[in-house]
Amino acid sequence: MEPKDITPRLLALLAAIAPDIEPASIDPRRDLRDQFDFDSMDTLHFAAAISAEFGIDVGEQDYPQLSGLSKACEYVATRLNSPGQSTRGT
């Protein structure tokens, strides 16, 4: 799956988790915590939503890779495109 296909899905997940975030205002290179009131519980919910949406297991050790939109997109793309990664199917 290409990042261009992943980004809109991640934006929809973020909007569902934190309705006060306007997806168009997200700077993909900046940490979500630096841009919005995105706390550790939001990160946990984001990880769970990514897991459900893309069928990949997201371990707690991977949460730093979900800190910004670009990083999260790269993480998902890598996990989906890497053979031998733990996925549950999409």
C-alpha cells in the first residue's frame, strides 16, 4: 500500500479520535503533541485504531513512530509492505 493511500485513512482516524483536530491544519512533519492537545491516551487510541483499520499489531514500543502524521504513515507503509511482519490482514 502506498503512503498516498494511507494518509487519508490516518487523517480520518485522527478526526475520529480527536474531533477538535481539523485534518487540513495538521503539519505532517510535526509531532501531534506539539500541534494539538494530543496526550498519551490519544496515542493509545490512535494505535488501536491503526491496528483495527490496517490489520497490523502496533506494540507499545512503536508508539513513538506514531507521533506525527508522516511518521505514522511511514510506519504503516513499512509494516504493510514488509514480509514476515505480524499482520492480521487488511
